[in-house]
Amino acid sequence: MCAGSVGGMKAWILDESPGSYRFGEIADPEPGPDDVRVRVIASALNHMDLWVTRGQPRPALPHVPGCDVAGVVDAVGAQVTAWSPGDEVVVNPAVIPIEHVVTYGIDAPAQRGLEIVGEQRWGGHAELVVVPQRNVVARPADRSWAECAAFPLATLTAYRMLRRARLRAGERVLIVGIGGGVSTAALALARQMGAVVDVTSRDEAKRRRALDLGAERALDSNEDWPGGADVVVESVGPATWERSVRALRPGGRLVVCGGTSGQKVELDLPRLFFKQIEVIGSTMGSYPEFADVVQLVGQGLPVLVDTELPIAAYGEALDRLAAGEQMGKIVLHH
């Protein structure tokens, strides 16, 4: 696609929430003084693409989805000196107020004011996207456009989860529901950190693929799981919560970033305090953590791309995501 036209840019647009997307024309986003505008080359899907259509959350409307973006700088604001049109970049989807960055540092994502590209802000399933200049980084060398679009949100989320869970080399980590972007990124990162990795899935093909990617054990989600995990990585929620807690060793840590099966779980308090386990919440990541992730990707961290489709096939991509068929990230080429 070309960069924006006189009438506006082409984009997938959500006019109502709950609602469904349409492909059409919308006004070009204009960069402010500290902003960079990126012409999108590739974007990737996340569960947020589905959640905003259900009003969970309800974004400001009209809305353009797409949390993950890689592309070429199209225009810059008057105060931008580090970037120029033509630069190849990846967008950090976690936009954190600069005052929180200064005050809270690596813990800034826990403060109010965090905005996510494709949720509170217009996203990348469009010709153009605008973000603060601090939210673009140089495209890692020797990685494809699809890989560059696939890693930002999921790998950043997984990296912060494992950091907050204090995962160490030699520990055993259980990753629940292998297949999505966060879980496959967690597998790659945990392996890179020297951990022993177990995964769960209802899908036999996904379990086999996880073993090929370095998991030691791939467990059926419909069966009981062995205990002894130092860390459990949870993003499924109610459907797996009880077994995830039971899988922890005494003193183990469960880290959770979301709940694709629902928002509420029950927690057995005696099990919590007698086993002395920790339950740790985690969301997105800080600017230093994103810099770490970009460095790891530049050094060859595996980035698993499930499917590559043209932007016109967004509906097909959403169906695949909703059905949970993917193993890795679904990427759209523009």
C-alpha cells in the first residue's frame, strides 16, 4: 500500500464496540512535535484485536486495531532528531508517560497512564501509525519484516513475566496453553535463560511442535499435570487456574498476564499460604525491558511466525486467532 492519500489512509476500522471491523478510509494520523509516523510494512494480531470488538475494553471510536507494527518512518515531528523518513523501525506497543518513566523506571508499566497501541491508541492494521519517538527502535538486522512485526507485544510481555517471576537457569517452568504469541515467546525466552521448560496444550500437533522447539515435556491440557514447577506462566485463566496452582512446588511462583478463558478465578487460601506460593501479575513491559528484547531478537532469539497473510485477509486471520489454531504469531503484510 502507498502512504496516506489526500482522502485519508486505508485501514481496518471499528465503528462500534461491540461490533465488527470494516475495511475503509479514515483520516491520516498526524504526528505531534515529539511523534514519529510509520508507514506500516507488516503488522501482527493479538487477542486485543478480538477483545475490542466485544467491548472488553471499549476503545474510543472510531478505532484502528493492531498492537504490533514494523515499517518505515514516513514523517517526524518538529522536536524529533533521532529519526528520519526512510528509517526502518519496529514499534514498541507500550506507550508510557514520560513522567512515569522518570519516576518509576522499570516499574512504570504498573502505573496508571499506560497506553497500548491498538487499544487506547490507533494501531497498525492500517497504512500509517503514529507513536512517540521513544516508542520506535531500529529494525533488528537480519530479521524478516514478519519476524519484526511478530515479536514486540508478545515477547515484551513474556520477558517481563519471566523477570518478575525471577526465573533462573536450571529451574523448571510450566507454560500453560502453548500456541499463542506470549506462550511461544516465553518458551524461547525461558530456553535462552537456561530453564527446563514444560508446556501444556489440548492440541497434539502443538505439543509435538513445542518439543521440537526445545520443551522437555508437552502435557495434555485435558489431563492432570505433575507438580514441581518453580514457575508457572499463566495466560488462560479460569479453565486452567486450579491445575496451574497445583503444579507449583512449595514456594513456587505463578505469573499471570491475562485470561483468555475469563476474568475471574477462585484461589484456595490455605493452599496459598501453606505452600507459600506467590501469585504475580504482569502487564506489558518498560522501555529498558523492550530494549533488552530488541537486543535478544537481534542476537537471534527465535520468533515464531504461524501464518503470513495479506492485510485484506484480516477477517480470515481473526477467525484463526479466535479458534486458537495458531502456533506463534499471525502476521499481515501491507
